[in-house]
Amino acid sequence: MDSSSRHIQAQGRKLVLDKPNYNGLDWLKFIAALLVVANHTGPLLSYSPYANFLLSGILTRVAVPIFFMTSGFFYFRKLNGDQAGDLRALKNYLKKIGKLYVIAIVLYIPLNVYTGYFKDDFTAYSFFKDLLFDGTFYHLWYLPALLIGIVLTTVLYKKMQLKAMLAVAALLYVIGLLGDSYYGFIKPYHEISEAYDGMFAIFDFTRNGIFYAPVYLAMGAWAAKGRHAQRTPLTNAGLFAASLAFMFAEGIFLHSAEIPRHDSMYIFALPATYFLFQWAQQWKGKSGKSFREWRVWIYILHPIAIVLVRGAAEAAKLESWFIENTLLHFVAVCLLSIVMAAAAVQVSVISSKFRP
């Protein structure tokens, strides 16, 4: 082997070693997907309603922020300041998420019919509101929120510095907080509460692409483009644990005082998400493209898994095991969601081979 060949091989090995490893983020998103399932199944409800509140009403509220922050991180890493290239990246991203949203809408039409979605209170306006903000099924709000949030944060990213972008996104989050977990603080002030009531005629929750998604997408942009202090995994884990403890204290106080209108948005979810994200980047582990795509389909398909598990339990007369026992119900839904997600990924791979 001559010296030039050895040099090329050495450079190749260096590129492999220097390539960023995001396997930890893949595992984090997988865990976040299971936390979303927990939020919709109440795993501890049959054992302790209060323990279930701590799990489903507080802990799981870092799951969707993790999805948004990782989405922002990977999206903004691709932007390089070239106007044409960045516009193309935005269009491709919107096309990708839009296609996924259309597939999800179609998948849930049978369940929408079953639950009476298209009955008396269904109008063109209600459908447009759901399509743009609330989702056509209870968990699908995430996809239009991601679409709106990406457009909004991209505009901010192009118009201002990262710190200013974060500040604007944080201000929107504060406005959203007052319509969510902190609604009770503005309720006595009629002019303010009436303004929020006007907003709630347009969308049901401030947990949407205008007030909720931008700050986490901006945090993802900061993680991708900003400069950070290099911390050890132990430090990031400790900062996450401290932020999570404050988030629990925040949630417990707000609920005990009956402040929330909804409980999706917490102040301390911001640092908890950020430090968990930073910590996950330091995790060691293996993943792959198929595994990476599972968490998307787990999120999309788990309500169908809930219905199937309940239906199978009733048909087999095992309600006491797989419905009344909420922990077993959660485990069964998780396992079925993973199987369905793996199948959906395989169908996607096979169908892609037949595309022209």
C-alpha cells in the first residue's frame, strides 16, 4: 500500500471518528414516546391517583418538549445562511411533516367516525380549527404545531440573533403559560381573561404552534448553533434532576391551588428539557434508522393501540387484567405500539422501493 492510499484511509477513519453520534438522542426520543403513551393511559391510576398525577400530569410533560427541541436541533443544523438553500430546507421539512400529518389524519378517520367527530357540532370552521391548531384527533395537535412553529422560528432565525430569537419565543411561551397552567392568575382580571377567551374561540389550547412549540424549537436552534459551556454527564444529569424537582414542586403547587386551565406548560419544563437534551447527547448506545423512525410511529399509532388493547381485553374477558389494571394496560399498549411502529417502518421501506 503506498503512502497516498494510507493517507486516504487515515482521513476516512478520522471522518468516521469525528462524525457526531446522536444515538443518545434517538433513545431519548424513544423514551419520550413511551412517556406520551403514559400520559394517555394513566399507568398508576388503579394504584394511586396522586402518584399517577405526578407521573402523567407532571413528569410526562417533558416528552413533547423533547420532540420539539430535537426537531429544532436537527432542522437548524442544516441551515447555513444561504437563502436559497435554507428556503429549500424549509420547504422539504414542511413537505415531510405535512405528508406525515395527512397520513395520520386519514388513519384516524375511522376512529373519528366511531367517536362521533363528524356529528352535529362538526362544521367547516371546527374542522379548519382542528386542522390548523388542535389536531383532528386528540394527539395530532403536535404535527400542525410543529409546522407552524418551524415556520415561525425560521422567520425569527433569519431576522435576528439567536438570543433575540430565544427571547421572542420565550415571550410567546409566557403568553401561552397564562392560558394553560397559569390561567388562574389572570382569571380575575376580566379584560385579560376575555382576550384569552377570544383566542380560545380560534384554538382550544395555547399549547400549539404559536405559543408552545417556538421556544423549544428555538432551544434546539441554540443547541445546534450557539455556544455552550462543556459540562460533564454527571453535571448535566444533576442540573436536569434539580430542574425536574422544581418542575414537580411547580406542578404540585399549581394543582393544589387549582390554577391550571390545562397542564401542558410549566416554567421549569424549559431547563428540565434543555439539560436532559444536553445529557442525552452524552449517552452511549447503539441505534439505527429503523429504530430512529419508530418513535414517530409510536406517537402516531398509540391511540389505535389503546383501542385495540381495550377491545381485545373485552373480547377475551380479561378486563381486570388489561383495562382495570392500568399498569398492565400501559405495558400492553406500549408493546403493541412498538410492534405497530416497526410494521409501519417496514411498510414505508417496502413502498419506497416501488417509487419511480
